[in-house]
Amino acid sequence: MIHAARYNAPFSDNSPLIVKQILLINAAGADQPGVTSAIAQVLSRYQAAILDIGQAVIHDNLTLGMMVGVDTADIKESELLAELQSATVDLGIDIRFTPVSHASYQQWVEHQGKARYIVTLLAREVTAGQIADLTQITVKHGLNIDNISRLSGRVPLDGLATKSNACVEFSVRGEPADREALRRDFMELSTRHEADVAFQRDTVYRRNRRLVCFDMDSTLIEAEVIDELAKAAGVGEQVAEITEQAMSGELDFNQSFAARMALLKGLDESVLAEIAENLPVTEGAAKLISSLKKLGYKTAILSGGFQYFGEYLQKKLGIDYVYANTLDIVDGKVTGEVKGEVVNGERKAALLKMLAEREGITAEQTIAVGDGANDLPMLAAAGLGIAFRAKPLVKASAEQAISTLGLDAILYLLGFRERDQIL
């Protein structure tokens, strides 16, 4: 026995439609104008309600799906199929449809509102092996894929050997029983395939964040400024060793910072300008900052490095805020100390919260990006924390990590596509 369901058709005279029969229609063939119109014209003669609709086009090949409800139980499937085929025969479209039970439809409706997550695959190129392993992991953890989209642009064949970006986004439904086990599986995939996998809940905040805070050294720039200063002072090896231990979390930041600063005592301030002019900006940084500005985001540098270099990057990239350490200079020489409060990990987190309040947004609407152990408090305080080309400790501790692509890949985590013309 078929139980009728009521459906308020948006194109009706406001009287509820009694849905007695539900059909899933699939159309496939060459993409060209008029396909959807031809199918809809036939269905309109049956006063069909569109319960669901979706379309995808890959290399000029179309796949269109419609779930429709009609108010009569005696539609002859062969007649409807014949009408649909007749309407699309000149378009070269293959039509097939499947009856859907009311129980099956109701079960589908009840999935609405269930937990949804976004899985983002980032790599220089996407391979079948990556997709095979990623989808196997989703199955293992009870997640069902609802939609798959390519966010990156189309790559020409001669571009595959260059530093191109490739990104595929999976919308999945379900709740993993063990989030940590899922995370471990994705990290193992990342290592095996030289790719990054991000897993985040699909919420309204994803494309509604408004502030992005960056570490500077080894994040916005591919260098540690204090190491460059040390080279100029002739103490490069000593300072670099301490820097590495601090960023890896082996040394307390404040103590390591004081030790490194002491080694810079007597350095002539004239070297600052030359070092600033030669700082290598990280791949994708300029593109990312420019895109964020177009989207109305505010950006900030929160750095355990130095204000002089942060302000240099601020002017070069168009960043809104800079908070870093101010070198103490007397008679043109670095004293080996800094003025004011040291910007350590806790200070970075506090600054992020302060800027969020200043901008009138919640912490959930903030993003933090960094690579070192002293960035972890900031990454944890943000709505989205991203470890960028980070040390192992930081990568393992952060919510998300990007190691294979440039900074502009962050836009993919926010759901933006290359065709949005902001990338």
C-alpha cells in the first residue's frame, strides 16, 4: 500500500500536492543548452514537484538527476519514459528512472540536519591512488560521501610538471566514532601520497570568517629573521641551533629568545634594511593576502620576530595589523634586548582574541597560521588553526595542516574555487 505524502509545490496555487508516486530520473549525455528545459517541460505536464535536483558536467559530459513527486499513482512508467526520450532524443541524452518508495524517501529526508563534514584533498596533482585511499578511509569510519567537487582550476597537460595546485573537496555525512583514529589515518595518507587532507565540520562559519593571523618567520617568509641577523653578526650557527630547538618545542621560547638576542649585541642597525629587502616571501602569500582583501578579511602578523621586518611586509603585502618584538637600538647598535613585552606563544593567542574583539567578531570567525611550537596557543585559540609547513610536533597538534602547497591553498579550506576569480 502506498501512503500519500503532502508537498507544497513552489509553483502551485498554494494548495498542497498529494505525492502518491516518487521517481528518480537520471539523464546523461553531451552537455548543451536545452537539456534541463526539455525534461522539465515534460514533467510540468504531470504537475510534478521537484523534490531534489543536481547536475554535474565533466569535460562537456552532463549528468543530471531529479527526484520528482506526482499526485497520481497510475502513471505508466513506459509512457513517461517514452515522452522524456522523445523530448531529448535530438539532444543525444540517455534517460532512465527508478521508482522510489515513500519509506526510502522519508529515510533520505531524515538525514537532513545530520552531522556533515568537509574533507579537502590538497596536492600538486590528484591521483587515483589518493582518491582510492581517501574514500576507503571514509568508508572505514562510517562516513558517506554526498558530493565531490574540484576546487582548483583546470590544469593543462604541460602544467602538470610545474608547481600547480590541485584540490578536490568531499562533502560527507555521518559522525566518525573515533576522531583521533580518523585523523591518524588521514595523516598516514598524507605522508604516503605527498598530499594534505583537511577534515572539518561543515558550518556557517566556514566561509564567514573575517580575520586571519599569520606567524611571520617560516610562514609568511621562507626564513627566520633572527637567523639572518645572526649571520650578519657572525654568530649564525649558534643562533640557528637555538632557533631550531625553540621552534621544535625543545626549549622554552622566552629563554631561547633571550639567549639568541644576547648573541646579537653590537650588530649595526644598517644591516636591517638589506635583510628586509631580501626576505623570500612564501609561495602563495601575495596571492592569498590579495584575495583575502578582496573578500573583506582583515589580516595580521603576530610574530615572535621583529616589528621592523613585520612592518616591511605589511607595506609590501597590504596587511592590516602587525604585532612583533621591537629591537632595542642605541647609537646605531643592537643592544641584545627588546623593548616592551616579548611576543611569545601566550601573547600571540591574547593578541588574536584582542583583534577579534576590535573587529567585532567571535573567535570562531578567526584563522591562525603558523609553523612553530610558539604558534600552538594561537592555533588553538582560533576558529581554524592551520599548521603551515610546520615542525612535526606542531603538525601533529594543530587542527589542520598544509605542507604540500603554498599559502594560497588556505582559500580551498574556506571552500573557495579557482573559478571564483579571487585566487
